[in-house]
Amino acid sequence: MKKELLEVLSCRTLNGSVYELKLSGASEMRAGQFVELAVPGFFLRRPISVADWEDGVLTLIVKQVGEGTKQLRTVQPGEKIDALTCLGNGFDCSAKRPLLLGGGIGCAPLFRLAKDFAASGIRPVAVLGFRNAEEIYYAEEFSRYCDVTVATDDGSVGVKGNAVSAAADIPHDRFYACGPVVMLRAAAQACGSGQVSMEARMGCGFGACMGCSIRTSKGYARVCKEGPVFEAAEVIW
């Protein structure tokens, strides 16, 4: 964990509830790790997954879900944000035929993972699931680094259904997933060996409060400290 003061470079709307935040001055972070941002007027920091990091520039994809993330959306270039960075454990890149499964805002942390695989000479397959056409984001950006299938619950774009069902016939040796718990559970049951990035309500964000604990085959584990990435087979669903 590091405490850093990051400078806002840009804040760009991706769809009605999702926006992209670029911050400079961040230490290098791995795919699957997260940061905690201080929002003035709010006691708890907001945990946000790392979408990308390159040359000190951190990219976050944020879903507006409450007053804190609503206020964060109003930041302007040049403003400073107090951040805890390099939090949690990230994904591995051990697969030879990786399958990336994203659901909604859970697609965000898979972007850096796709870039990491591409940099190693492996082009993964990514299945990005959304409720409808209006909620799709970053599909074009993903396509630079992997083969992309888009799935929508209503069938308005791509395959009708969720990311797991749309990936049923895609060959792979290991999957990497982030999204709603029901989707992660389905992936763990249907897709063989893989890793899941878990979401949980967090207090401190660095393992002190135990508020984000989940049950695993090894006992209780803190999403912020032992996670957020876990082997799918270890999680007790």
C-alpha cells in the first residue's frame, strides 16, 4: 500500500452511469489491484479497480452508484486526489489460452489484464456482458488487445445472454472473471480453472477492519488484503 497525491488529467463520460478517470503520479499497479480514493465530505474512501496503468498514468473506470462517486465525477483537470494505491493482489498471467469474462463494471479490471497478455504475445478472448446496448463501454479498446464478444441481456447488441453463457463454446485453459457474484459463481461452475475478482463493501481497504471478509476453503479471507483476486475453486459460494 502507498499513499499518493494524484493529479486529475481527465474525466470522460462513457455512458449514463459510467465514466473514465485518468490520474497522473501513480506507482505501477497490476491488473486486478485497486485504489481507494478520498472524496471531500465523505468519511470512507471509495475503492475502485485499476483499469490500466502506463507511465505513471492510472486509468479508472467508475460507476456512479451513490453520492460519493457522483461527486468524484465532477473533478476537473489539475485537481489533486488523495489516494491509497497498490492495494490487493492481482491476476496471474499463467494461461496459454486465456478467457476473460466481464460483467458490467466488472469489465474494467480485465482491460489491463488483456494488455498484459498481449504484451507477452498471447491474444486472449474477452466476453464482455452488459444489460443492454446503452451500457456498453470500452469494447473497441479491448479489441486492440483481444478477440471480443459482446453479450447483452436483451440481445440489443451481440449475443443475447450473459458473459458466461456466451462463452460456453470458447476453448480456453484458464478463465479470469470480474462481475456480479452470481456471474462469478456460474463461471466457477462452468468454466474450469480460473480466477475471480470479488467485490465487497470495504471499510479500511487494507485489511485492518475485517469488514470485507468472505468464506473460502482456507477459512475467512479479506477481499481487500488476500483478494480481491481469488482462485475460483477456493471461494465458498
